[in-house]
Amino acid sequence: MYQYDAIDKDVLADRAAEFREQVDRRLKGEITEDQFKQLRLMNGLYLQLHAYMLRIAIPYGSLNSTQMRKLAEIGRTYDKGYGHFTTRTNLQFHWIKLKDAPEILDHLASVDMHAIQTSGNCIRNVTADPYAGATADELDDPRVWSEAIRQWSSLHPEFSFLPRKFKIAITASAKDRTAAKAHDIGLMIRRARDGQLGFEVIVGGGMGRTPFIGPTVREFLPANRLFSYLEAILRVYNRHGRRDNIYKARIKILVSALGREEFARQVEEEWAKIGPAGDLPDTEIARIRGAFAPKAFDVLVNRSEKYEAALATDPAFARFARNNLKPHKRAGYTIVEVSLKGIGDTPGDATSEQMEVVADLAERYGQDDIRVTHEQNLVLPHVRLDDAHTVYLALAKAGLGTPNINLITDIIACPGLDYCALANARAIPIAQDIAKRFADQDRAELIGELKIKISGCINACGHHHVGHVGILGVDKKGEEFYQLTLGGSGAEDASIGKILGPALPADKVTDAIDTLVEVYLRERHDGERFLDTFRRTGDAPFKEAVYADAH
């Protein structure tokens, strides 16, 4: 991973010192909350329902063990002993005292971390495939380009006050694990027939009040021209983006209003004006790429007698292996996905003790490499098959051994009304109730891949629009109701879910999910996922069953 240089470290130290002075002035009453608001948001500090929330940047979801231990320490010392991993691959602490915030920023800076650009109308945390550098099907390491964008965009004066917040995701595999098409800009690494590396550029995706799957505005952009093209996109957005209406300020609204062709034409016109002078030199990309050079892998064979013996003698590990271990590009290695969705737990939460366990395992067995996924889980991307059972036993002992990746209990959920001042309804209890209903692991595996995503308000932090089953909390005269959508996908086959019907009261939601599952099991053809069956049958059989039961 990228190592901060002296300039990076000075910037973080200066930023933390500056914020310490701003907090001191606020605590003394020298500035008002309205005056302080923009200052704290520039450092990732939000005022939520019960306390301040600090959102910490984890660029492209990549951590080392030292950084994870520091997050654990912060959680134990300044919060309530845990943190919440988000769909942006960030970490949030929800119980921060204002007086402690500068001290926390100093702690973060000591391990090359910060909270810059986790809020505000700027380019937010750039995300990438959590399997980067480990999966065999990638064309290039997307972390290289994510890090280059991070350096290019951080504190960039031209893009620090955009019409609205801005999010970028990069994937290099046929399997999209980043929801790239639901981002303001999605970059899919491609190779031309002559072998040239480049990007398919997708612009104008997003969720919220008006969800869109982003259209492709350029089928192939040579990799060495990326930054001038990004600059052109952002200049067109800065020029035309709606600053008069927060609900129409995202770039997705501009792309929709202009149309894909006209938007692309304006970008190409602006790009021509910028020219190659706007691109990073090849030496800069080479410098960054050097930070992601593959570590030394042992020369192994795919067959591991130790691993196979563990599969044969430990049924719980065999189930974990089926669901949470993924193929690695190196013989004798595996990718271990760590579920933060224990049955009845809050999705995305990890205690300080659990973070320390993951840090220890990464340091001892995983090349000191940890990833955060946009689906609120963790990944140890480089584990020897010989060590997989040992890693599993340690995870299970820490409450992190749930074998449910991509299954019905692997639920995305935002903090909802339990924490967030913007929310209309709770998301966490709904996720917990559904997980408990489907706690039977045999049944969960029979159902197969089914992605449930829950948001407590229309801002869609839980990505409900692109869930196979999406659940949106709405307020009806002070009561919490939940609207169901079916058929969404954030993967390479991206789609926006279709509203099934009237919103349901909270006590009917889990029963409705059960009914949806039973209809799917009845209607599915061999090999079909829930999403496949829905796309084939349409919503009629699901709608009829849910609302017959609801009434």
C-alpha cells in the first residue's frame, strides 16, 4: 500500500493543529455552531442525534495492521468500544466528544490516516475492488489508479467546492465488486485489442431521491490520459451543476438533463482544451505503482493436505470455506472474506477487540494487508491455504466466523434512526430481525445469493436501490414504514430496483421477506439466483404473495 511521505505527514499534522484551534474557539464560545459547522465537516465531524460522529477515510478500503490497531484504540478510548464500517469503505465512530476530536486526528495522523474529504462538496473517498492484487481476473491493480486520484484530488482548489459531493469507484475485473455504475464516476479498466491499458468511463450514476445507473460516456480512454479527462468531467459539472437546489445538484441530474451524448460532447470539447498538460507524468504513475508491487509469495501448489484435512474433519470450517473463501491468483493461497454480519449483530460494526484480532491475523498470516468492502465486510486478501483453518478458528472465537458472504443474512444497512439525524426510520433492527429469521445456515445456503440492502431514509446510504431486495424506511405520520424494491443490482449487471407496492409497517417486513423467499424457491429454475428469477418472472408473483399475506 502507499506510504505517506514527509509532505503528506506535514499536511496531516498541520490540519490536525488547525482543527485543534478551531475546536478550542468553539468550546470557548468564540464562534457559533453555524460558523463551526463547515470547519468540522471539512474534518469529517458530523453532529448526529446523540453525539458527534467522526468519519475516517480508508482510501480504496486498504489498511495495515498498525492502522487497524489504531482504530481499535480510538474506539476503546474515545468511543464505546466499537466502530462502524460503511458502504464508502470508511469507518465511523458515533459517540465522539467534541473536546476529543483534535486528539483523535493526531492519533490518526501518527499512522498516516485522516478524516479529510469524508464530508463536503468535494471528491470523497475513492473506492476500489477489495480483492485488488489478489484476484486472477483483474487487468491491472485498481489501487494504483485510486491512489493517484486520491493524491490528485485531495485539497484540489478547483474541486473543493463542487455543486455536491462526488464519488468515484474503480474496478479492473469482469466481476464488479465496487458498484461502479452507481457512482458519479465509475472507471472500469479495459485493454484494447493492441494491449493498451485504458478505462471505460461511466458518469452519472447514483442513488438517493433520483437513482440512476450511470451511462458510459467513453468506451475506451487511454490510461495515460485519465487525469485530463477527469478534469474535463469535473469542469463541465462545475459549470452547469445545480447549486440552487440541493436535491438536483448531483452530476447524475446534469447527465440526465443534458443527455449522455451532449454531456459527452461537452466533456470531449473541454478535454481538448486541457490537452495532455493536464495528465500525470508516467514517472508519477510509476512511482505510485511501485508502492503496490506484489509482496513475496511462497511457491506453493493448489492442493493443500492440511486444508483438505480441515475441510473433512471440521464441518463448520467447510461451510465457512464454501461461502467466505474466494479464489486467489497464486497457487496455494486464498482470499478470506470476514463477515461483519453475525446473526443479530449490527451490520458493519466491529468491536475494538475484533479489530485487533483481524490486525493480528493480517500481520501473522495475511501479509499485513486488510481491506474493507463496500458491502461492510473485511477481507484478508493473501492467506495461505495451509493457514486458512487456523485463521477461521481465530475469527470464529472472536465472533467473526459467520459463513454468510453474499447470502441472505449478509445485509447492508445504514445506521438509520438509531444514530442519524437525517433518517426517517431505523434500519439496524430490521436487519437484525431478518438475520434472525434466516439464521438456519442450511436454509440460507439453499436460498443462495440474495443481497438485501436497507436505508433509513431516501439518501440511500444503505444502497437499497441496488439491492436484490431493497428496503427503504419512510415516515408516515410519525410511524416507521418500509418500502420494498426488487430487482436491483450494484454489480456488472447493474439495475435499479422496482417498487413492489405500498410501504409496510415495521412488524410486517420480516414476514414479507420470508414470503419473497418462498415465492423465489417455488418459481426458480435450476441455477437461478433470486435476481435471475425476478428478472424472468417480473414482480407479479412476488407482489401478489406479499400483499395477500400483509392484508
